[in-house]
Amino acid sequence: MEILQLKYFLDSAEHGSFSLTAKKYMVPTTSVSASVRRLEEELGYKLFDRHANKITLNENGSRLKDALVVAFYEIDTAIADISAENDTRRINLLVRAMRNDISDYIVEFNKRHPNIHFNAVFDFNEHDYQKFDVVIDEKNKDYVGYSGFCLSDMRIRMKAARGKFIFPKKMKIADLSKQPFISWGDGSNMHRILLSACESAGFSPNIVVRLNDMECYNKMLKAGVGIGLARDFGDADSPELENLDVTDFVERYTVFCYYNPKMHFGNIKMFVDFIKTKKQGK
């Protein structure tokens, strides 16, 4: 097993293509394909399902891919840390989604790299993305010229304080038309999802509180001030909240990490690679 084999596999897994990997490494596509096949033979199991000219990562491949993302991040970090030349640029970061998670990631990254600093903006209404090296936002097509990858893909649920409301076991969105809601600010993705769902059901939600602070939002949600939207963390969800079984509310929250490829080196590449190790999904 060789490092280059693993790099060919990881790149092909991320792009879903042997040909794009071959183009990146400036080698024939057959070289990449053959290298991955040798890796599969050495491991004793397939990593991709092959269909005509298409490859699809299978369960074994997904497990290896996730492990290699972490492993190569650690290798790249070690190399950067012992390098004589240090990148002194601040990382210009715009956070428009997963603000609480990203705050934790910055803290963890700073512990590993205390000399790397951020200009971080946590603002739903900041739209001049071109002045930022990295943007965390819901998946969309607005970030022209930026590269990106999925950071989180989770189901969104309507939630309420356990025992504070009386709801039927199953319900429709329209059944909640008289209920109070709490929501995020006007520019937030969660607020947009809530408005769209309620308007599709024929009503405007009765929003009794609107705020932009995660801690305050969770406090009011748990206190029963109103119904709110939140990501579904499964068994890790708060015991103080219950998921409402709203049968016609089937939403997913897909967040991407976008980055400016022209600035994707040094400190910024290290942070982007670190973020890749944090992918969430349910």
C-alpha cells in the first residue's frame, strides 16, 4: 500500500471520478484506475461500485475515505508545523450557518495552532462574500468562483419543550397554525425554511420571538415559549425537547464549506482541511 494509491483513491472518492483525479495529477486515467484496483486487491474488498463510465463510493469506500481525510489532515498539519516558513495571514471567515458548531471548531483549531488568527464574521446579513477566504453557508449556487464541499447534511425537525404542549401523535403543518413559534433573524436559513413551510400550508407563522443567539434560542425553546426548528441529532438530542411528528414537514439542512481556491494554501488550506474532518450527517 502506497501513499500515492491512497491519494488517488481519496481524490477520486471526493470527486466521484477517476478522470478528474488523473487531470489533477497529470497522469492517464488508466493509471489512476489501475492504482485504485491494486489498492482494492491488496485490501481484499471493493471501494467503488463501477457502472459503465461511472463510479460510486460504496460503504467500505466511505469508511476508508472518512479515515483518510483525518489521516491526511494530521500529516499535512505536521508538515506545516515543522516548516521553517509560517503563513502569517489571518483567515477571513464568514459564518452564515452552523454558528455554534463553527465556534467550537475555531476553538479546537486555535488550540492546535495558537499563532493562526481569524477575522470571523457571524452575520446572516453579510453578503459581500468575495472578501472572505472561507464561507460556511447553506448549499446554494451564489458563490461564483469558490470551491466547496458538504460539511453537514441533517434532517430538520419541528421541536417543542417536552410536556409544555399537547399535540396529536401525528399532525400536519396546518395543525400548528394557531401555535406560537420562535425563529431566527430575517436573513437566516432556518427562518426562511420556517416561513416557506408555513406559507405552503396556507398560513403565516405566529412568531412571538425572533433572535440570533443560539443559547437564547435554545433556552426559550426548552422553556416552552414557542415551537422552533432545529437539526435532528438523534440520540444526542436534548431530553428537554421532543420532535414533533409533522408528516408533511420533510426538510434537510445541507451546509457547505466554500473557499476561495486562489487563497487555498498555507493557513487557509490547513483550516479548510481541518473543517473537512468535521463532516456531520444523519
